Amino acid sequence: MFEDLRDLYQEVIFDHNRNPRNFRIMENANRRVDGFNPLCGDKLTLFLKIDDHVISDASFQGSGCAISTASVSLMTEIVKGKTEQEAETLFTQFHEMTTGKTEEVNLEAIGKLAVLAGVREYPARVKCATLAWHTLDAALKNQQEAVSTE
Amino acid sequence: MINYPIEQIRADFPILGETVRNKPLVYLDNAASCQKPQAVIDSIVHTYSREYANIHRGVHTLSVKATDRFETAREKVRGFVNAASTKEIIFVRGATEAINLVAQSYGKSQLKAGDEIVISAMEHHANIVPWQMLCQQIGTVLKVAPMNRKGELIFEEFEQLLGENTKLVAIAHMSNALGTINPVERIVAAAHAKNIPVLLDGAQAIPHMPVDVRALDCDFYVFSGHKLYGPSGTGVLYGKQALLEAMPPYQGGGDMIRMVTFEKTQYAGLPQKFEAGTPAIAEIIGLGAAIDYVTAVGMDTIAAYEAELLDYATEQAEQIKGMNLIGQAAEKGGILSFTLDRIHPHDIGTMLDSLGIAVRAGHHCAMPVMDFYGVPATARASFAMYNTRQEIDVLMQGIKSLIEVFG
Ligand SMILES: Cc1ncc(COP(=O)(O)O)c(C=O)c1O
């Protein structure tokens, strides 16, 4: 019945929505930033543990739609073990992919995150996918105040 | 089933023939804004093609004609809400501007620090923020009358809030997030018993039921034209003449003056005193056409038809496992706010959109209502005079399918 949406709601997204990865409070986190999408009320808290410029652990808490939940869940998986620099590069690539700024997505670099490329056809939903990454960006820059997609 | 010319009515709204994502449009976002009948579209085309000029300013023929049409629209609005005089009908941009006007003009001139304004727990941000701004400016205090889990005003607690310091009650006639129709006659009576004036936010009520401001005896009544099948950019503030006379202008400029020198300005009388600058001329004339349209069908008839639609939709919704209705007041207009277990309203909105169904997903400019129910957002289907049972069937089928897909 929802054939038209297959590009947006891929099975991976349903999977991460049902069973979000790294969905926990991290007691020993050294970065913690809140992200908020005032348009829809989505809220998340991102926890990072950064040792020697490497993200050794990432987790989150919060509630959101399937797109935003899958996005943050996938993100916590992929950034673990990356350097801050590598994570920043991913943020840029992800942003370009979801806002359609580059036609060609470097699939290899972006890996599993490519399942979220479908949002570019749904302008109303782009922020659902990017909230997690803006929050990560703030955490990497060690900003304390909450991030809003406005 | 009542005898209702639904086929004719649907044919009058050209957009209802559109397809969305290759599916016939099922438009159920009427509480946000309604679609327009051909008569309204034609009216705007007619004004701009044949009778347009600025109003109240020229001796030339077109200006006189446009002024006449504009003032005819005012008379139509007066008749529609049964105001005593066209002096009591102020044209504004919408319900939001009307409430801001009352807050800034009436509020600032008649209220003082310590005075209390009573609103309810189910207000739209448009009936919260202007009062908060006033409170910050002059030190008035905002009091909120609570509601119960069904989304009904707890009348006894509302009444208890009305005290010596209460100087204004501002309350929704019908809630946009829940559909609740408030007991406005009782509210006005209770407030007037203590000499407290009442503003009713009629943004949602006006397209769904007959409104008689003199029978209600409210002091202010506000609504938006775009929710009444009229053009956007139009709205109405009704106020009792004595109150409006005592209020200072809201904005200054052309059209609202009698005489200006650099030393002193004499303001125009009602209603021009509150209508500074060039208004939305063609749109307000179009609002007159919208009023003609709904009046021809009959507000009582529309109310009865929509009540049947809501009953049918509620029955269907109650049979869907995992579908939770938010707002189950005994007195309710055509709004079905809901959540689905484990499915976010935004996903509901996108998925239904792929089936051609337009619903609203979000906080409906009523974040405190969302907080009350402990949800970030809801999905909302809202009905208008042109919706059908078949469309509700399409909606419910879509909801069942998406529950399946999410698993
Ligand atoms: C109850 C209520 N009040 C006020 C408003 C504000 O109306 P507008 O945005 O047309 O000014 C709305 C619109 O959604 C509403 O539903």
C-alpha cells in the first residue's frame, strides 16, 4: 500500500526504529548535548565519550519519529571508533546527502547512512534526519547549549 | 442521514478534484485552513478584473465601487454573527491579530499591574502569547483554568479563578487541538456576574456552527476568514461598541484618522479607528462571498452534517486497536486528534500523505495541551462541510495499513 514510500522508509529504518541501538544513558560521558526540533517536538540527548580525539562510545535518549530515531541510532553506531575529525567529515557528507547539495553521494564513505538519502525528496522531513547530526556537531565543538533545528 | 447536497458542494470546491501523489486528494486538514469554493475564487478574480481600487480614498468610480463592496462585506459579517452594528466589526489579518489588538489596546488601556486574565488549558498559542506579552509589559497575571482528561474545561475550577482581580476572560469557543466545544454561554454568564468581560476565540467554531454574538453576550469575538472558506489574510474582531469606543487605536496610519497636523491627530470613529493602512481589499470582499456561500447551505445544516461525520469517524476509530483518541469531550466539533501506539505522528503524516490524505501532525500550536497528555505531538484529522464518509473510510484504511507496516 505504501509503495511510493519505499525509498524513504527502508527496512533498515523500521528495524532501527523498533530496536534503537545505543539507546541508553551514558554515566561516564564527557560530552552531553540536547537536540530539539521545535517543529515536531522531537527531543534527543546525545552522549559521547571522547578519549584522545577518538569517540570511544556514543549513546542517546529521547523520542522522535522513525526517521529521526533511525538516524540517531545509525549515527551512534557509525561514529564509534572514529576520530573527531572523521566524524565531522561524516557530518558534512551526511548533510550534503540529505539536503541534496551533491548529486553523487560517496556511498563508500557514508556506508549504511545511505538508507536516509530518501529524505531529500521530502523537504518536510529533512530535519528529522539531520537533528542527530547537528547535535553531534555541537557535541564535537563542545557546545553546551541545546541544539535546535530552527 | 440528513438530506445534504454533498455532491453539489464538492463540485463547488475545485481543489477537491486534485490528485496528490497520484491519489485523489482527501483533505482532512481543515482546522489549519479550509479550501475555497469557486464563488470565493470568482469574487477575487472579479474584484481584480473589474472593480479594484483603494478604498475610502477616492472620488473616482472604481474607488467608490470597491469601497461599497468592502463595506457590503462588513455588513455580511455583521449579519453572519448578528452584531448590532457594523461599527462593531473590525477587519484584521486573522484571529491572531484580533487577539493582539485586544491585548495591546484594551489590555494596556484598561488593565493594570496585578490584574488577572483567565484563559484555559486548551488554548491555541494565539490566545496565550499575546497575554503573556501584556503581562511582561504591564505586570498583569495570567491564570489558567484546568481541563480534565477528556479535554473538557473543569467549570467549577474556572469559576473559582474568577476573583476580585480578574479583569478579563479569554477562552476558545472550540479547541483546535482537541475539538472541545466550551460551554461559552455559562462562561460568559459566570464572568458577567462579576463584571468581567469575555473574549471568545472563535477561530475554530466559526465554520462549524451558527454564532450569534448578541445571544452569547460575549464582549469580544475573533475569527479568521481562511478557516471559514474565505481568503487568507482576513480576520474579524467583533467588540461591543462601548468597549471599542473606549479603546485607543492599535496602529496608526492612513484611514484611521479624522484630521492630522504635526501637533495633534484626531482619530476616526469606529470601525476605521482600528483599521490603519490599506486592508486586504479583494480578500475581504471574498470573505463576504464565503459567508454568502455557507449561509446559503445553512450553518445549522452544516453543523448537523459534520456531527454525523464526526460520530462516524469516532466509531470507526474506536474499533482500531492501537489508535488513541486525544480529546473526547462530550461537546465536540469535527476534529479527531489521535496517536498510534509506537508510531510517531510525523510518520503517520508522511505515510497518509503518500495515500493522498492530508492530515496535520504536530503540536497544533498548543504545546501546553501536548504536555498535558504527555505526548510530543498528535496526528489530527479535521472535517469540513465537504468531507464524506468515504473519505473517512480511506483514512481509517490507511491507518490500519500503516499500523501493519510498522508492526
Ligand atoms: C483556536 C485557534 N485560535 C487562533 C488561531 C489563529 O488563527 P490565525 O493563524 O488564522 O490567526 C487558530 C488557528 O489555528 C486556532 O485554531
